[in-house]
Amino acid sequence: MPVVCLDSNLLMGFLRNDPSATVFLAKLPPSEAKTTIVNACELYEGAFRAQNPEKTLPKIEGFLTHFEILQTEDTAARIFGEIVGALSKRGKRPSDFDALIAAIALAHGEALVTRDAHFKEIRGLKVIRW
């Protein structure tokens, strides 16, 4: 399997006991368990939206300790601008979070594991469907 970055839909699928997410993560060597700071933000957002954030937050915090969290940096910022600019010229506008997730994955040389089809429109991003 290529070096991969896991999108929020896979992480949430696992937390919600989706069998296909569980099977995918079971096949991933622990040293390759990576996601982005943006995906971590999305997980925390979900925790604070939950009925009982005090119960959900420790679960998210513990879960995230199993992943290398890829950060944004100058290269990712530039790639973000390229993604949004190129898609805007084609009449498409990704969410800023999705564009930043893609930019971070590209900056770190990672494929993105996701179920979101719109990531395929981003040039140079290798997308693996789970």
C-alpha cells in the first residue's frame, strides 16, 4: 500500500464501527497511520457537537494518539492556493477544509484515503477509496 493520509470519513467510520473502515484500518501498519491537522479539527468539532462532549472528547483524544498528525506549512499553503485557483477556473469550488486536506497530503507526498469523490478532481492527488 502506498504511503497514505486518512480522511475524516474513514476515521469517523471507524469510530462509528463501520465494518469496512475497521477492515481498512486493520490492514494499515501502525507506522503508516497518518491524518492531517484539519481532520483532527473535524473530529474535535464532532466531539463538541455530540450530546455528551465530556464522554466523546476522551475517546477522540485517545484515538488521535494512534496517528501521526500531518501539519500545514508553507508548501501546503502554496498548494492550497494552486488547488483552489485551478478548480475555481474550472467553475468548481472545494470547501476550504477539503482543499487544505488535499494540500497537506500533497505536501507530504501522501495518497488520500477517502470516500469523497470530489478529491479526484485535484490534479496530482492520488486518491484511494476505502
